[in-house]
Amino acid sequence: MRSAAPVSVGWLAAGIGLLLLFPLSSPDAFLLDVFTTGFLLAAFAASWDVVGGVSGQITLGHALPFGAAAYACALLTSLAGWPLPLAVAAAILLAAAVGMGIGALSAPLAGPFVALLTLALGEIAHEAAVGHTFFSGPGGYAWGGEGGIPVALPWRDAPPFSSYYAALAFLCLASFGMLRLSRSGAGLILRAVAGSPITAQASGVPIARFKRLAFAAGSAFAGAAGAGFALHMGRATATDLSLELSFQAATFAAVGGRGTIAGPVVAALVLHVLFQGLYLPPSARVLLYALTLLVTLRFFPGGVVGTARELASRLGRRDGTRPARRGGRNRTGEGTR
Amino acid sequence: MSALLSAEGISKSFGDTQVLSGISLSIAPGEPVGLFGPNGSGKTTLVNILSGLLPPDAGTVRFDGKEITRLPLDARYRLGIARTFQIPHPYPGLSVREAVRVALTVNAGKRKEGGGTREDAEGPAEDLLARTGLFDQRFVPCARLSQGCLRRLEFARGLACRPRLLILDEIFSALSAADEGDLTALLRAANRDEGTAFLLVSHNPPLLKGLCRRILVLEEGRIVRERNV
């Protein structure tokens, strides 16, 4: 996998500036809600990229830590009466532990077997959540099943723009954290493990430990997004654990460019806002996501960022390959010294 | 002198095929040893067992007096046993410098106890790349390297842990005369200046005679001859 995309600070500032100003244009509550869920899904897509892109562990059960954190948040606030910040922190820790467990189970496996294992684990959790009304809430209401479990929020009817700004702030912080991770020494080792596990191991890398790290880190960020999603929706539902959600995250990463973090964030935002904004039924949206993935894999296997890099690289070669300028970045995203 | 690496009674079979039968060998600190044998004699299997990529069916491997028979490849590298591959497996998305940094970062982590950072590996990476003649290609993606440069990169990766023993599996095969000359000089320098012992697997007897003090001949999974050069 290539290193994280060298995002231009100017473009980034312009994008964040536009998103900050957007609520001032008096959009309706529906559009604000679409953007808010888009920010949370974008962070979720980037967290998939930590595992499936940067670290090369293709997971089809990434909704498991997302949903586990959402359910933990709901149960701890509604059933155990925990204060919200404590419940959110515990939910993120739980998601990281779930990721650590998935990483430990998948450590001896490679390629499609990791995908199959994560798919199976995710589906077991989803079926368990759908099929059981395992708690009785106050007033005799059955909790669980398709209806999910409510989150006890300390506020009532928060204005839509507050959720919007909170989700945007979360996306910026989480993306920054994930970019920093992917560009750190640990991130470099994760990309080595993704590229050639045997060479990485022959370079002294304990593969199993770094696989667990990849799943734990990606799952912690997924869990944070899941907890945020549960707060925004007011409840955790079985959909938070669904294969459809895992598939969406993988699609966003493939379209944006695997291993780039920024690519999946942008792809998730654009595709989610576009498809939701078209007022399409859920089944049509799934079809559109599938078609987008097929077209991307067939014609742009490196995703948007990968294709842009390839084009830039070809143009550079046509003009005569030059060494990267001092202080700039070369084709692999490495800075020169 | 006590052995740096010793193997006793190493046997390995794949299904019904017995590949190695009761091999015993030892390498002294700083000793350059060659391993020669026809195709299918079990050289790569022996290298895989000595480097920790494969467990033996029977026998023990010791390094510096400690038994390491079940120690995996990565742990042996951190201990000071580095190996190269007959067919290099480069990281497709990393540059040459990043590939060397991976090994250096892991090693820096071992030295610092608190875990290595990319910065810990920067200076040594540049030095290692200059030493192995890869400095000008440090920003080139590994996937675009020529066969000669890939072998140099394998060598650089091996040197990154400051090895006490280098196990080199056919590192000189399919190289140009210039690349072979450069790698030979590098190997001699590592042996002479840093006292690095090596086990060099090759099909080329003149090359082995030129580089090694002792040559082991492997045939049908057994060491049939041992020659001092």
C-alpha cells in the first residue's frame, strides 16, 4: 500500500471552511442530518482503511466494532445508568478489544481467509442482535431485535447544527489521528506487512502483533464512529452491525483509494450525500454502491487517489523524471530531506 | 572457539519426501561458510530451518549457546540472524528508503525498549543506502527496481540489524558482473570490518572458493563433504 495521500493544506482548509459555513446557508434539517451521518460514516470508512488499506487486512466485518460500541453506549447509559462520557469511553475501549480479538483470530490467516473470518464474525453478531430481544426496558418495553436499544441522552431535541458541528469536529480529529498513525513508524510497518508479510517478518517484524495492532486501532476508531452514530440516532440498532455497513465502508475505501485515509473520507462524504440526497430507497442505494464499486475495481483499481497519483507519475515521466524537490514529497509520498 | 550457530540432527520431510536427513553443522563467530549442492538437494529447506521460516521435524538449532529451534524468523532477525531470499519479495508500495527503514525501525524499537520511530531510523537508513549503492534510488518504489538493485536491497535489509550471522540464499544468481563484484565487496567488508559470519548458498564453486573459508556440500539432504578453502 502506498502511504497516506499528501493532502494539500490549501484544499483541506477550503473543504473544512466550506463545511463550516454550510449550516449558515439555512439548509433544511434533512440535509444537515445527511451531512452529519456522512461525517460519521466517513470516519468509519477511514477506520476500515486503517485495517483494510494501510494494513492490507481485508475485513468484511468492520461493522462489528462499530455496532458493538453503539450497543455498549446504549446499554451502559440506558440499563446501567452510566454517565454518557464514561459510556462512550468504555464503548471505544470495547471496540478496540473486539478488534484485538479479531486480530488475534485472524493472525494465522491471510488474504481471503481473513475476509471470510471477519464476515462470519460480523454476521454472527448481526444475527444475534436481530434475533433476540434480550433485555426488558422500563415500562415493560422489549429492547433489542430490529428496534434496537435506546441511548439515554442527557439532552433533549438538540438543534441539528450542533450534531452537525460535533460530527464534523469528530471527523477532523479522527482523520488526523488516523493519518498520523499511517505516517508513523508503526504505520510504515503496517504498510510493509500489507505489501509483503514474509519480507516484513524477515526484517524482524512480529507479524501477529502488528495485525492485532491494525485491527485494534481501526476498531477503536470504528467504535468511536459507532458511539457517535448511536448518540446521533438516539439508539443502537441491528443495522449498526450489518454486512451492508461493512460493505459500504469497503466501497468508500476502494473508491477513494485504499491506504490513503483521505480518499475514503472524501469518497464516503460525496457518495453518501449524493445517494442520500437523491431520496432513493435503501435497496436502490445498495445497488448504486455495488455498481460504483464494480466500476471502480474494473476501471480505477487504485481508486480516485491512486489513479490521480498514477496519472501524475506518468506525466512526470513524460516530462523527464526529476527528483522530488527539497522539502517536497516524492511519488511514494515520502518527504525528502 | 564455541560455535555461533550450530545445528544437530536436522531432519525435514514434506509428505513422503525426505528433504533433509540428520544434518549437523556449526558456524564459528565471523566465519564465512559456503553451502554448495545441486538443485533439489535441500539447500533452501536447510536455510529456511536455520533462519526460522520452517520448523524442523527433528533436531535442534542453537545460536550463541541458546536453543532457538522454535524461534520464528522475526525473532531470529532481532537476535542477529538475518537472511536474504533467493527470489526477493519487495514491498510493492514502499520506496527503497522506506523498505530499509522498516528493518531499522524494528531494530530501533528493540534498542530503545520504548518502541522505535521513523526518525530513529532516518540517519542509519541513509548510511546503509549509501553503503549498498542504493542512495540515488532511495525514493524509487521497490517494485520498480532491477534484479541487481533488489539483491542490494535484500543485503541492506540484512545488514540493518547489525547481524552476527548472514544467511544468503543464492544472492549472486542472475546478477550482472558489476553487481556481483559490488555485492562480493560488500560481503567481504561486512565479514572483515564487523566480524559478521555468513552462510552463503550458491551454485558457483569459484565464487564460494573466493569468499568462504569452508564449503559444505549438500546432496540428497545430507552433508556429504566439507572442504576447507
